Amino acid sequence: MDRDLARAVAHRWHPVAAPVSDDGLHRLLTRLVPPGAREVLDLGCGCGAWLLRLLAAAPGCTGVGVDTSAPALDAARAEARRRGLTGRVEFVHGDAAGHAGGPVDVVLCVGATHAFGGLAGTLAAVRRHLRPGGRLLLGDGFWEHGPTPAALAALGAAPGELPDLAGLLAAVGEAGFEPGYGHLSTTAEWDEYEWCWTGALTEWALGEAPDGERAAALDLARTHRTQWLAGHRGQLGFLTVVLHDPT
């Protein structure tokens, strides 16, 4: 099954492509936009949930979202039309790591550090886009404890590929950013996210998928569910944090 289509379908019920509740998202966005901000860039925007919610809450801002998934961008544009935001947002099909737009006041990069080869590459890339004194909303994974071999296998990860929470924040500091408000995803938020991911894909497979994709979609949902429940559940953490550029 096409990976981009699968991810777009899997996020139908939980368009915020991270284990973050609506309340958590609202609190983060409230503390993200600095006074006088005008331009926002979302690197790896997916279905555009973070960017569109920010623009709805900050009427003085315009935004650009960048992603490689055409199905996700189609969903983002449809949601922008539904919210009446099409005149204030542009969604670009492309590699976030190669985006060459001008400097902006706010950058979002939630769950997309893989596009830059990891956390260090992400923070370096953000520097090229962020105006002095701007802010970054970063969302990335870390190990709560462990990891066990099952957790590593579920994610296809090496033992040192992700840091613990202290190590993640240390890397942020080494890159010259100051953490402000942060949100640590709870087990309940993880469970809601994963049940929505697998449930939406299963429902699509049983009710909408072409005959040639039904079996593959169901297999993907089963595999993802096993990787979560028998693999990383309770071990993989997720931090979403507002980072300030103190320059």
C-alpha cells in the first residue's frame, strides 16, 4: 500500500499527527506565537493540523506548510477551505530539508526530525529559516526508560538513536535554543493516538479501500498495532516544546 496514502488515511480521526490532545495543542500554540509575529513555516506539516489551528488563533499571521505527501497536502488544503483560511496559507509539495523559503517568525517541526537526519540536523535547518528572536515548536521522541529489544525492533531503531528526555533538552541547549513551555505526552494521549491510527486505517480498509488494497491496509494496521502494544508502549515518550531563540 502507498505509504503516503496510508498515513493520510490513518490520521483521519487524529489529524494532529502526534500523541497530543486538543487541550495540549491549544496550550502549546497559545505560548508559541511572539508579539508581532507575521510569518509561520511548518516543516513536515502533514495534514496541516498544527499550522491551521495556529492561523485560526493568530489572525495576523500567514503560513506555509511543506510536506512530501500529496494525499496529506490534499487533506490540508481541503481543511483550509473549510476553515476559510485559503488566503492565508500555502501548502507546498516538497522535501522539508530542501525548502528554501525566506526567514520567518515561527517554525513548527513536530514529528518530522527524520526529514533532517535527526534532531541535530533539524535544529541546524531551523536556524536557516528562523528570524533572530523567533520561536520553534519542536516535537520529537525520546526514551522514557529502556528501551527493550522489542521496542527497538518495533521502531527499527538502534539503542542510541533516541536520547532520554534530559539528553533531548541538552541537545536543544547546545544548539543555542532556550526551552520555554513544554508538553509531555501521557499514556492516555499515546493510546488515543494509536487507536485512532489503527482504527481509521482498519475502517477505511473494510469500507472504502479498492479490492487490491484492502488486505495490505489491514496488514499494516495489524502490524502497527502489534509494534505499539507489544513494542514501544510505555517506553517511547514524546516531547512538544516551545523553543526560544535568545539572540
